[in-house]
Amino acid sequence: MPQTSVGTIGVAIVNQNAGRKSIFFRNGSSSGTISLDNMQPQAITTTTAGIKLGPGSSIAVIAMLDGTDQLQDSWSAIADATCTLEWKEFHGGPFYEEELLKLLKQMQKASGV
């Protein structure tokens, strides 16, 4: 899974992609909060970003549940400390549902639900 170091200056994570079916983000750090949104890196702040991921937290944005508008836009991140953001895009294909289900089960197991 790709990883990106995120700090107190906004960084671009993924570019706009009309073929994206879902995207997964996880804060792989033991401390710090990562903030995510569909903003340009220079515009994102920890207070304006809509998604917050604490240590070990994750989120999946899925077209069939969340729609495609924000999902397919560019994504940027910023953090309150240096953190590791893990992420993965899914573009469909013959094993799309299986891969997505596997990742969602991993998220559920990690959260203790």
C-alpha cells in the first residue's frame, strides 16, 4: 500500500481520476491527526478539512455508497504532526469487489468492531 509522509504543510495525495471507484486512507502513525479533503494542498488546513483520522484510524470512500463527485476529485492532506498516511485507490476490474471487501474487513478488525 502506498505511504505518504504528511506534516504541517498541505500535500497532494492523489490527482483527479474519473475512473476511481473507491479510495482508502489510514493514519499509520501512533500519534498525530491527519486531515483530508478535496482541496488544493495550499488551501487545506487542519480546521477546514472535512475528514480527520486519529492514530490508527481509517476511512474508505466508496462510489456506490458515497457517490463519485468528491471521490473522483483530487485529495490533499495535512497533519498536526509528522504522520504516515497509507492509501489505496481502486479502479474496478474483475477482482474489485473482493479486494474492497478484504480491505473493509481489515478495517473492521483493526477498529475492534
